[in-house]
Amino acid sequence: MERKDAFLWLKSISGISTKTIEKLQNEVGNIENLMEFSDREIYTLKNINLNIKENIVKYKSNSYLDELREILYKNDVKYFCIDDEYPSDLKHIYNAPILLFYRGDLSILNDTLNIAMVGSRKPTRYGVSCAKSISKQLSNLGVNIISGLAIGIDSFSHIGCMEGKGKTVAVLGSSANNPLPRQNIALADKILDNGGLILSEYNVNSAVIPSNFVNRNRIISGLSKGVIVVEAARKSGALITVEFALDQGRNVFAIPGNINSEMSKGCNKIIKEGAKLIEDLDDIINEYNISCINKVEFGKNYDNISLSKESITVINAIKNKGVLQIDDICDYTGMEIKSVNTLLNELSLKDIIIEGNNNTYSLNV
């Protein structure tokens, strides 16, 4: 029996946790030999709960293990353990998963630079634009993007990456054959079709409970060299990933946002606490050994878009000031509010500017 099979067998038994498996390894040495133990030998194991010993005896058979493997095969799910070709960055985190299930190309994890992107499930248009733009530009530099397949920033980070040259990895809080939320099943399929990876520490048919999604955050950061928070409220779940990243010694980046936007409170908070502010792509790539690349401009190039002189004046006003209300735009441009309002509507339709909270306007990066 391979060690990964021993872990698969034991993890399927009720009451057996990773810590229990560690105790068993300390007791028996080679865990893959445990199934060959007699019932009497199992009952004499020290520091193991009696109910767990009874369950080990109950399910101690090669036919039971074959059933587990057959279910995985039918669901097109593969598995590997911490003693296999396991990602080195993940292997050294606290509470590293001893067994992982996957669909797709596992080589991505050891292929190149992996960076995580996380954020709000209810992003603004500004957050969506940033997530897609940054992930695509990093992807074009050969960086793989890791996220959690949640709606919102996670989804747009995956999408942006697939528009570039890199690959994206979705770490799930459900099993690899049961991507959640269900509205992202099509996105999960697209990730696989694009040569990406779906990863989970939960076996097929495992119960999905809220703590799963907290636990998977340690894997998202653990697989990555750094974590980018695109947009997050003060109590956003994305900040849990930041806590894991800091504990694991990873770089943390954040995109600043409108001080009046609730969705920027979390990012602005962690920037004040020491996260690196992202103003352009150099703020990310300078932290890593990414050489021999063409500099990518952070932001849209409007040169090829047909714009009136008045539209360009409005764009330049917003570009110079960052975020402006319509009254301020009128003041800076000297135009009447009716004309400015018409121009803002046209620029919004062309996806050049974004309307934020309190009737503020910013450029779509």
C-alpha cells in the first residue's frame, strides 16, 4: 500500500483527524503497514481513542480502500499526499493538509510563481476592473493566480488570469467534484478547459460546513508567494487569508480605494498596518525575481479609443485628481453640469470610467 492510500483510508474513517494520524504514525512507524495489523495489535495502540480503534478495525480491508478509490475514479478526481511531489511552499505551513484531491494539471503548483488574489464577494465596478486587469497582466508575465472560486473578486481574478498566458488554481471549501457556489460551476469547468487546477482537501461526498471555507484560506496563501487583496470591507473574509499569509511569512499587497467606499475599508486598514500599497504593477513584480520582461503599463490605454476633446478633458481631470464628484469635475473643466453628465454617461458606457459611491467617478484601470 502506498502512503497516500493509507491516508485516504484513514481520513475516510469517522473521528480520525490529521492529529490522530500523526499519533498513529508515531505508534506504528510506517503508516502504510497499519492495515496489516491484527485486530489485537490495533486495540493495544496507545494514546488512541477506543472508538477510533473500533472504527479502524471495522474498516480494515483492501476492498473498502478499493471502493474509496473507485468513487474517486468515477468522479475524475485524483489525490496525492504530503510525502509525494507536494508543493514546497505549502508543505512548511502550520497544519499543512496531509492529503489533497484535485482535477486538472497538478504541475502548475511547482511550475512558476504563484500569487493569490482575494477580495469581496460584493465588489464595486472598481474592484472588478482591478481584479481582472491585475490578474491578466500578472498572467501575461507567466504568473499563476490562485483564488477560492467565490463569487466576486475571486471569480474575476480567475477570469482575468485565463485571459492572459498563465494558469489559475481554484482552492475549494467543498470537494473537487462539487465546486461551490453552484453559479460558478461553469467557471470551474472553464478553468479546467484552460489547463488550470481545481484543488481541495475534502474527499468526494464530504459534508460542506462553513469552517471549510475558512480552512481553505490557509491553503490559498500557503501555495502562494504573496497575497493581493483587491477590495474588502473591514470585516471581509478575505482578511482571514491575510492573517494566514502573515503567519506563513508571505508578502501582503492591497489596492487602495475610495475612503468613502465600504468595500475599501479593509484594504485601507491593512495598508495602514503594513501591507504594500499597489499603485502600479512594479509594486508587485519588484518583490520577486521576475526578470527579462517587458514593462506592462498598469491601467488602460485610451489612445485607440475614439474620444471627443471634451471627453479627454474630463478623463484628464479624473486622472489627475483620482476620484471626483460631478460638481468637482465641472469646476476643474469649466463645463456645465448638463454637458458633464452626458459625457460621464458616454464614458461609463464605453467602460472608461466607473461610478462609485456618493456620485463619485474614477478611471476604470
